Amino acid sequence: MEHRQPQKVVVVGAGPVGSLAALYAATRGDDVELYELRGDLRDTSTTPLNFTKSINLALSERGINALRHSQHPPLVNSIIVETIPMYGRMIHGLSTTGAPTQSPQAYDVHGRHISAVDRGGLNKRLLDELDKMPNVEFFFNHKLTGADFQGRKAWFEVRRQPEERSGPGHRAPEIEVSFDLLLGADGAHSAARYHMMKYAQTNFSQEYIDTLWCEFTIPPSPENDFRISPNHLHIWPAGDFMFIAIPSLDKSFTCTLFGPTSLFENLKNVKNSSHSPLEDLFTEQFPGIIPDLISRQDLHEQFNRNPHLPLINIKCNPHHFDGSVVIVGDSANAIVPFYGQGMNAGLESVRILFDYLDNHGVYAANKNADEVQQARAAALAAYTAHRVPDAHCIADLALQNYIEMRSDVRSPIYRVRKFVEETLDRYLPGLGWATQYSRVSFGNERYSKIAQQASKQGKILAMSLIAVAVGLIGGGGGLVARRWYHARQGTGWLSKWLMTAGQEVERRRR
Ligand SMILES: Cc1cc2nc3c(=O)[nH]c(=O)nc-3n(C[C@H](O)[C@H](O)[C@H](O)COP(=O)(O)OP(=O)(O)OC[C@H]3O[C@@H](n4cnc5c(N)ncnc54)[C@H](O)[C@@H]3O)c2cc1C
């Protein structure tokens, strides 16, 4: 068999995306070094207590598909068996009599589901799989501090344990590492991206949205069971803010309060006060939570103990420089979490990136080092051209979905559109009609294509509404004719309704 000289790939960041990227490279025969700022996630004695990421998240088709393409089937199975299927949203509210209500909204007419997964568990499975590979070396407690992407060298600070540090003037030692390709997967505040931007002419935008999040836990019941349905993503929508709950394997729920900074300011507990804005919020806006699912005391403790964290939206273009560096995951596009796609999109980026490397012959036999480097540069350029529009698109869709989750799920127009689209999907599948949510969560179509498709569907729906209304008018009597006359003048209720419905459909489309 023809032989290929292994390339040295340095991966920065051992989160889910960096770990999968390391696995893809190692499986293709590269010599992989994985550098991670923190200690080994699997070592409970070194896992930091102030872990600033949500405990569990929603894994969907794109993420699973990328795991499948890693060519390690037992890995995929070991991850899937530790997930909980969520078939839809459960919308919590109040009845007219003031009693808490729960209304399920299925995600998909075909019964497909997204899966709740433990973030740490998924990451550990990936690290375990990498551990089995002889061509992978881990460097935990190593922080990327500098890089020369022309000379293909990077510098890492070796972070010692506190007891090894020797006083105020102490500087951590640094090591120099050479590479053929550096794969940056070091999260939203990426050092790889920062250093890459000194070489590549990068358009970059970073936006903090006016929303903070804080995590809570609903514990299992005294009988050690789930307190609410484990097969739904629970939402308490409240207009400008919301509370959500995702099931965990230990029968608890990891919950998140999302809201504007001003809300969090108001909620901060006033000492020695009998009045609690936090309890008032939960009683008035999130029915059924206190004291049935979370005790009042736990609510206060968790709100005071758990960090109140911001949400960031980062876009950049390109995602690479030459043939020597490429960034993936949050490092390249950090998005708000409302479509449950951040990690899924990052894992998908790894699959697409390696498709480009494969298709450009980077792993073909009988290529010398220069030819491989040229093929890699061409592959990375083509990857950026393909991926950036999709990365930007899912960032925008995720922002829009916040409005859907925190308020639209209760609106009749939202439900009518969902009903119509799902009915067409179920009974006339040949039309290729589907909701935007199901295309994003249950398929692998490009995000940008999905957005175009949703826009097209929105327009057809608006036109159909108008046609139906006109048909009704045609069959009506004098009253309807008069209304139609007014509608044409733009002053009657019908024209207003049609305009509002059309605008609503257009707004959602955007
Ligand atoms: C509240 C919330 C809910 C979410 N829910 C979902 C969801 O349901 N579904 C979904 O798909 N996504 C979700 N996400 C997004 C998801 O968490 C991220 O997209 C995902 O973690 C990105 O993975 P990553 O590997 O790119 O980055 P990270 O997970 O951030 O990993 C980066 C790694 O790089 C290391 N690192 C950083 N700097 C350096 C350095 N200088 N040198 C070396 N190492 C470094 C870090 O220690 C870290 O281990 C959610 C996010 C939030 C905030």
C-alpha cells in the first residue's frame, strides 16, 4: 500500500469540538497533539468547580451525524445510550382559573426527537476514545499564548498546580511547538482566533446580547423519579424572559433562567427584606415551580450561588489562514443557545472541514510535504467559502428563536403556521414542505438553504392566506363585498388582518 508521511496537527481546546476534530485527524493517521487550558475533565480532583458552561444540552441530528462520521461506531452508541429523547416542548402557563397548565407541542410530525445529553459525559467519551489512539498525545494545563502562522510555531504556557507556584514574581514556563496544521477549538474567547487575525485579513464582529443566564436544578422526587415529563424540553415563556428545563439522567432537570440584565439586577436579594422579587417573579411568571419543583430556599441559594453569565454572538470571516490554521466551534462562531445548535454546528463544522481536506487530496498517498500543504491551503479556502454563510445564518436563526421560545410559542399565528406546515409535511411529503425547526434539528441541510426555504414557504403561506380570504369574499354577499371594498382601500378589518398576517409571516421568515 502506498505510504503517506503523517502530518503534525496541533489541536487547541479539548471541548467537544476540539476533541472530535482531534479524533478525525488521528483516524486519518495524523500525529495529533491536543492542548487544553484546564486539567483533564475526567479527573474529578482537578475539574474546576466554577465550570461556566451549562451542565446538559440538546444534541440533534447534525451533532450525531458528525459523531457517526468519525468512523468510531461504538463511540456514537456509548453517547446515544446516555441521552434522553425530547419529543417536543412543554409550554407551562396558567388556566383562566389561575391553575398551572402544561401544553405539549411536538417538535416533529414524524415523531423525531432531539436528545438531552450531559455535556461533561459526551466530552469524556470523546477523550476516552482519543486515549485509545497511539498517535494522540494530551497536554492538559497548557494555554495557547502565541502563534506564528507563517513559521508554523505556537507557544503554550504550562500552568502549574497552585502548590508548585513559587511566589508573586513567578512566571509560568512556556514551550514552543511546531505543527503542519493548528486547529483552533478554544471557545468563544479563542486565542487561536486572536493570533490568526494578525495574519488573515479577518472581518470580525462580537455582540453581547442584553440577556444573562443562570442555572437552577429541579431535584428528583422523593421517590427518585422525574417531577415533570422527562421527554420534553420545558418552557415557561414570559415575554422578555423565560425559564427552561432539560432532563438529566439522574432524574433531575437542569434549568436556565434567561432574562435582560435589568431583570437580574431587580432580582438580587435585598437583605433583611420580607419581600422577595425572586419569589414574586417565579410565582407570577413561572407557575408551578415554587415550591413544588424547587423549594423557596433552594431557589434563593441557587440564584445567589450560580453565576449570572452573559451571552455572546461572534461572527468572523475567514475561518482559516493559508494552509496552517483553521478555527472551528465557538472559536469561529459562538452563537446564542436558543436553537440548541452551538455545539451541534461546531461538530458539523468538523465533519465538513474534513470532507474538504479529503476531497482536496490532503490525505492522498504519494504527496510530498509541500504538495500536502498546498492541498490543505486550497481545502481550507474552500471550507471557509462554504461554511461562513452557514455559520452566520445559524447565528441569526438562533437570535430569532429566542423570540419564538419566550413569547411566540403562545401566539395563535405561530401555531397556525406550525399546523399548516406540519400537515403539508405529513400528508403531502412530495411538496418538500417542513418547518424550519425540523429542518434545522432533524436534518443535515445547509443552514443557509434552510433559511431560504423557510422564506419561500413564508411567502407562499402569506399568498395562500390572501387567496383564501379573496375566495371567501367572492362567495359572500353584500356585506362581504363592502368589506372587500374597504379591504382594497386598505381601511377595513380584512385588509388590516391580511396585512398583519402577511407581515407576521414575513417577520418570522427574516
Ligand atoms: C446556556 C447555554 C446552553 C447551551 N445549550 C446548547 C444546546 O442545547 N445545544 C448545543 O448544541 N449547544 C448549546 N450551547 C452551546 C455549546 O455549549 C457550545 O457551542 C459548545 O460548548 C462549543 O464547544 P467548543 O468545543 O467549540 O468550545 P468550548 O466548549 O468552549 O471548549 C473550548 C475549550 O478550549 C479551552 N481553551 C480556551 N482557551 C484556551 C487556550 N488559550 N489554550 C488552550 N485551551 C483553551 C477551554 O478550556 C475549553 O475546554 C449552549 C451554550 C450555553 C451558554
